[in-house]
Amino acid sequence: MFYLNVTAAVVLWLITIWRAPGAWRNRQKRPLWVAFAVLASNLLLSNNGAARAFDLFVGVNSLSALLKHLAAVTAAACVVAFLDGALASAACPPTRARAHTVVPIATAALMITLFGAAGRPHEAVDMLLAYPRDLRITAYTLIWTLYFGWALATATRLSWRWSRRPGPVLLQRGLAIICLGTSIGILYAIHRAGMLFTERFNVHPVSKNADSAINALLAVIPLLLIAAGSTLPAVEKIREAARHHRDVHRLYPLWDALTSATPHIRLKQRPTPLRDLLNVRTPRERLYRRTIEIRDAILVLNDCAPVAVRLRAADHVEDAGLPDTAAATAAEACWVRAAREARVAGHLTSGTVEPPAKAGTDLDTEVLVLASLSDAYFSPLSEEFARQHLARLNRSEVRL
């Protein structure tokens, strides 16, 4: 159970951190973020040793149990509020939204009152098992169990309704997983109610250790399922962001080579390759900017590539025996590299602006075109052509 709790805590903290920027920008996402933040904090006390140490430090017996139950009340209310807000429409009566706010507040107030009124003469992680005959602890547990069961039943109903609506496949699957998690959570509430009933009659169908293990499993597994279900719709966005980040770094060598000869077209200061790789913010916007700056640099380098240079580049590629599908890109890479080396060496000639040999119709196809251009640019073929071109320019200057 220790490793399961640690896994759940790590997962919830990662999701909490990852969702924080979106929750800051979008109010509709905040209830779900609060739920994950509260549950992640709550799992810090999931270990019995940590819970006892906390209670000993504060000096209040079983305070960790109250905090964990209040955290569950808050998280359940936030999940219900998030699902209800997502399904909200003009036809929904406002009383439901008020009920989703009033009921958890009233539940928390009653729990705090009964907790304070109970004796609790010694430290106990599970108050129901420690004080089965205390009516105040029994009432506390009953109120908590009834609310939790109601909240999870409401969340199950809302997530099921949402999953039946038209929408992305991943969203529907994620809601189905959330529905499964909240359904298992209902089993947790039923299990707690069963414990409440059997303890009143001093009946023990299973040992206390087995009871605690079942209780812990039914509490942690729904958290992992709800976390997985709420994250699943974002998988496609994560995959797309990872692809864009990969493409940004993939085009870095070509971008760096061309913009080092035309630094004025850079919007921002040149990052190092490592810093560029570690920068994961706004990958799509950075990719757009990178493709634009590569194309701008090529336009500037047109001035150093007269028609004669382009024709020699085409002949150079033809002599290499490249297939027609790669010849146009290779020829463009040759004259671009030659123009870049000429500009860096200070050989400024008068060229004409020519359209690119190939260009993408959207961002993805443009990346593919520029990636092919990059491969050709750093090939021995274009390197040899640029070297010959630079040598020809140097000989011309010497004769002059």
C-alpha cells in the first residue's frame, strides 16, 4: 500500500503542477485543479506513520483523519462543480449549483462540530475502528459517508451524461474512465457504511488489517482513475506539443546557420542548442517563428545568389545523379549554402528573388520541406558546392 500511495501522490502532484497554468488562465478549469491540489496535499498524510507524527506535532488526536476527510469533501465538491459547469446550460435550474455549494459546506461544518465534541482520549488513525461505541464518531462517519456517496453518485451521473454527448473520442473515453473511478468510489462509501453497521453490533467479517487494506485500495484506485480520465483528453495535445518541440529543435541547425549570416531577422537572442532543447514553452508558436525566420533568411540570401549560381547548383546536383524527387531540394540547398558562405565572407553580389523550390501548405508540411532542406544543406554535396563557389569568388577578386 505504501508504494501505491506514493505512486498516487506523485501522479497527483504532477497533474497539479501541469494544470496550474491552465487553471490560472481559465476559471472553468479551476475546480478540477483545486480537487487535484487538495488530494495531492491530502496524500502527504496517507501513511499512518506520517499521520501519527503530524497529530503528535500539532497536539490534537486524530486531526489528520479530520483533515483527510475534509480534503475528500472539498475534492468531491470540486469534481462535481467542474462536471456540472461543463454541462451547464440555460435550462439547468440554479438551485442545483447552490446545492453543490451548500451541501459540502454544511457537511464540513457538521463534521468539525462532531469531531470537536468527541472524546478522542488517545491517538487513532481510523476513529471509527478506535471508537466504535462513540455516537458522535458514529454520526461523524455517517455524515461523511453519506455525503461522499452522494457526491460520487452525482459525479458518476454527470460524467456519464457528458460521455454520451457528441465529442472527441479521447474525451468520451476519459469521461468513461472518470465514471469508472467514481463508481469504485461509491463502493468505498458502501464499504465505510458496512464498517459502521458491523462495528455497532461488534461483528467483524474480516480482520481489522484486511478492512484497512480494502478501505485504502477503494480510496486510492478511484483517485488514479479520475486522474487518468481527466488527463486522457489532453493526450493528443501533449503528443502534438511534443512533436512541435521536436521539430523546433530539429530545425535549429539550419536556422542557426542561416540567421548567423542574417542576424537582423531574429526576433529574439540566439539560444544555445541545450537551452533550445530544454525550452518546452509554447512549442507551436516557436515553431512558427522558426520556419518564418528560416524563410526570411533565405530571402535575404537571394542577394548573394545570382542566376548563374543557381544554374551551377542545378548542374552540380545533376552530375551527382540524384533522383528528380530530391534534385530540386538539393539544388536549393546548394545555392543557399553557397550564398550564405559568400555573405559571411563579404562577397556581396546582386541576385534576384526566386520562389522556393518547395513550400508547405501548412505548418506540418512546411516543417517537412524545411527538414528535407536542412538534411540537404548539411550534406557533403552542398558543402562541396559552397566550397567551390567560394573559391571561384576568391579567384575573381584576385584577378581584379
